[in-house]
Amino acid sequence: MHKPLNITHPGNIALVDGAQTRTYADLDKQIDRFAGGLLAGEADLQEERIAFLMPASFEYVTTLHGIWRAGGIAVPLNTASALPELEHCLSSTGVRRLVTISDRLNQIKPLCDELAIELLDFSQCLGDGGSALPELTPERRALIVFTSGTTSKPKGVVTTHGTIAAQISTLIDAWEWQSSDVIPLFLPLHHVHGIINVLSCALWSGATVHLMPKLDLQRLCGQVTRGVFTVFMAVPTIYVKLIDYLADMDAADRSAIAGGFADMRLNVSGSAACPVEIFESWQRLTGQVLLERYGMTEIGMALSNPYRGERRAGCVGQPLPGVEVQLFDEQHQAITEPATAGEIRIKGGNVFLEYWNNPKATASSFHDGWFCTGDVAVVEDGYFRIMGRSSIDIIKSGGYKLSALEIEGKLLAHPAIAEVAVLGIEDRTWGEAVAAVVVLRPGAELTGEDLKAWCEGRLSSYKIPKHLVVMESLPRNAMGKVVKPKLKELL
């Protein structure tokens, strides 16, 4: 099986962490040392689950790949999680060992003691590098990443080495990754966006990753201005932050940063729907046409706008190579009529193996061999457009199925609205009525009647919000996506 680390050019820079760098040869040796240290004389970890808690760093990459090479299952944890959330991840996977770095030891030690988990400092795991390592076959389990848990407790999604290889290779082909690419990595490293789309695709390609434990807009934009990066991947929230950040600058500084983004070969948006308003604002500002794609923890990426070809605002494109995608209605019949909404279902080597220790949830997520995503979409002129999660983003009002995401995109154009979430609330007449929860721009005011008047001519009458709630902030998960079930609880 292909090593998920490209050492064709061992002298190339693999990782940049602040002022320090690691070549591919250096990283390869360090990973072997770590794998040998974990094995401690054993021949194979035999799919032992090993958790690790650390930010984007040399240590993170070494630990992830070292667990893989030793034959274990890597369980990356969210560094921003509260202890009850970490406890769920650790106890549900039966982890016996957890690796962290020295400045995180005190944070996690009490929980490890409570759960009888051996706590290891990263530096303690480095062996001499001379250990024999097991042969890894594609069907072996490699990674457990937890779902966001927006509708239930987070589930551990198990992917194999073969699944990971399929997820990486389809993106390398579709987005034309090159060994000369350089990309920043500030996304959370307990989700597939950061782990697969950025880190793994780059290392498989022989490219360079700039590791950033947290997003620093000033530092990032300075590097962009200097032409450091060729590829940029972010969630829509980050693009909003960048647009607002640049808006407060003088024209010369704004032009220099925008020019740096314009010179990149690719800007990608994902993990949440990119509102058309943001898509268009970014294009006006930088000249970059965002490539929006669609995926989830269980499947990696499934749909993508083309690298070469038309990228449509509000659409997530077409199936990636090797991925089968089909819409189905509520009676499990395949939808063939254009512009007819249905649930997205997926087949392919990119699909996960199982939910850890949860056969009931695993079985219920498949139908006739298709993975049922729970996301609703339509196909328009060959391009998929996501309407939202069937459980929360599809509002059934007066006999219509309304897309909350579509309405949100329209409302973001209102000059008083900084952020918006649209959801359906119980209504005696309509079944569900459209409600808009907004965060206003500084100094702005907005009433329900003002919003309804503004929506006239911009939205169909049945899509105009019947309720307006103003909040100081919207509840979001680590990827910047609004957690609507939690928002409903707050309302």
C-alpha cells in the first residue's frame, strides 16, 4: 500500500512550524522513531485505539502517522473540547493510551486518571528508529473521527487505510495537487477537512504545509502578501472574517493582500454551505472564484465544482472520480427528474467502514448498499445544489419544502445583518413557519416589519421570515457551522 507520505524528494520541505521546518526525510525518520516507541518491542499494535491531544504541530503529524505505521487506530481529539466531550470520545472508543505534549498534560491528566488511561508525553514515545514495522493492508482500520453531534451524541466514524487512500487520491486528481504547492493549515485537526483535504493531500503530494495552531489573520495575510501560498482552504466563516478584515484597511494594504490571494492557483470553501453573497464578495475582492465542494465525516469528499471549468455560486458541483452519487425520494426510489429534491446517497471506496461499537447506527445509515447522508439536494443543469440537512435545514411550510440555506444566503445581503441562521418553528397554520435568527452589524437596528418589507421582491412570499430573533452571537461548532438544534433550544 502507498505510504501516505511522499518521500520521492526527501529534501523537500514537508512542514513549517513557526521558524522551524522539517524535510520529508526528517519527518519520515521521526515517524519511524515514534512508531517504534509505541510498539515497545511488539510486532503490531493490532488496531489498538490510541488517542492524542495536541494542536497543529510537528508532534501532531508525527503522532498521527506513527500510530498508523505501528498498526494502530488514530483517535485525534479536539483541543477545544470540554472534559465531558473528551470523556465521551475516550470512553466510547475504549482508549487505553493517550499521547499529548508537555503543556497539555495538566489539562487531560485528571480525566486519564479517572478512566485509567495511560498518559504519555510525546517525547517519551520516541524510540531509536530501528524497529521492524508491520505490513499495513488497505482493509485495516486506521482512523476514528467523531461526527459533530448536532442531532445526537457524536459517533466515532471508522475509516480504513484503503478508505483514506481513496479519499486522498480522488482530491489529488480532481484539484491537481503538485509537489510545489504550499498551503496554510489552521483548520481543526479532528475533522476530515483539516486531516484529509489539507494535511494528507499535501503530504501525499510532496507539498509543503504551514502549521498554524490557531488562525492569526495579521500573520496569515502578511504571508499571503509575500506570495507564500499557492492553495488556500477554509470554511465560509473564515472567508467572512477575511472580507471584514480587509474592509477596515487602507486601499494599498487591501490591494496587496487581495493580490496575494489572486495569485494563488486555488481557493476552496467547504464544511458548510458558502452563501452566494460571500462567494461573490470574495470574487470581487480577489478575483478568485471559490471552488465549493461537498463532503462529510463518513465519506470524505463526494462532490466538487471543477478545478478547470465553471464553478457555480451556491452549487457543490458534480461527483468526484470514483464516487457514485444519487438522489432518492422518501420511498427510496432514485430520482431522475431534474430540479427535484432528494436525499444524497453515496457509494464508493471513499465511504467509511462503520460507526465504532455501534452496529445499529451503522446499519440504519445504509440502504441497499448506499450510504444515506441525510442531506437534501437538487440537480440543476448537471450541478448539485445542497438544500440542507433533512432534519434541520428543510422547512416544511404550507406544503412546500423550503431550503433554510437558500433563505440565509438571501438575507445575508441585508446591510444590517452580519450573521444569520434560518430554521422552521412549529406553526398551527403552516406546519412550520420560517424564523430568522440574526446577529446585527455594529450600530444597526432591524425590526421584523423592516425585514419583511426588504424581502418583498427578493424572496417568494412563503419564504419571507415570519419571525425575527436578534442575538449577540450564534452557537457554532469547531468548523464554524451553526449548531441549529442548540439554537432551537435557546429559542
